[in-house]
Amino acid sequence: MTVKRLVQLDVDSTFIQQEAIELLAAKAGVLEEVARITAAAMRGELDFAQSLVARVALLQGLSEDSFVQVQQEITVTDGAADLVTLLHQKGHYVSLVSGGFTNILQPIVDAMKIDFYRANTLEVVEGKLTGKVLGAIVDRPAKADALREFAAACGVDLSNTVAIGDGANDLDMMDIAGISIAFNAKPIVEAAADYAITEPSLRTVAALINL
């Protein structure tokens, strides 16, 4: 009998090529400030949750119309869609976890029929971003919690899970997964992973996990 797997991927700069918050920041005219905070957080120099609060605060007043504009600017990473299709064809499961935002990523989740998904949600009041995140922030521990929860939900042992990411906030989920893959990752992440992909494509994942 084929062992069922759950493959969980980070979204920004892993499943998609962009950082969604930076696309929003460009619309708000605060890209330089946001990018500086993002880079420090991904290197592990700043607590992710604190950095997210600081970055989202800079988006206050931005129109929710920017969500649609940003969705049109997002490019799914080469090989990502094929990987999802292959996993589903073989009876496996796919989850996405993101420090980014449901407001932007929901169409991708729906179109690809992603099995499980967790991300932050930007608060919108009267058509404008308030500069706040709704509910608990999806940070480094939350990504690991999501992997445990999703694996239990689909009956997959943690030893049969795969976690793929690029930043420091992916380290906890990569630590508990059966296989961890660093994708064009920061040095701290690459050093901790079982495998490292250093090309701009997810096409080699299937071979690495023996699909």
C-alpha cells in the first residue's frame, strides 16, 4: 500500500515568486520600509509576529481594491502547480502555510484545490485596510502547529510529512517534518534542511521525496 504523504509549503518566495506584503507595500508607497523589516525577519534577526505587526501597520489606509491588483501581479513558482497535481493524482495531500494573507492568496488555494491552508487575514473596514491583522498571527510556531493539525486531519504520520520553505519562520515546521527542503533559502534554513533546492523551480521536489 502506498504511504500517504502531506507536503506543506510556505507561500511567499516558495510557492509563489513574490512577497505579497511587499506588493501591497508598493501600492501604499512604503516598500522600502517594509522590505527592510521583511529581510531582517527572514534572517531570524526579528521576531516574525512583531515584524508582521510593524509591516501591516504601514499599510493602514490602503484601499482593498489593491488586493485584486496584487493578485494579478503574483506568479506561481515554476513547477508548483504540477507538483500539486502530481501529489493529488497519487492520493497525497497538500497544505500551504503563510505569513502572508488570505485576502490575496485565496484564489490560488481555490483554483488548485489545496487541501489545507492557513494564513493571516488583513482587517478591512469600509473598504480600507486598518493596519491590523485579524486573529492570531501565523508565525513560526503556528506553521508547525498547522503541520501537526493538518497531518492529523488527513491521517498522515508526521514522519511522512514534507515541509518546504525559505525563511527563518519555516524552521519549526521543517524541524518536525519527516523530510525538510530548503527552497532558495536563507543560510540558516539551508543549514537545517535535509535537502536544498537552489534553482527557481519546484520540479525537483518529486524526485527528492520519491513520488
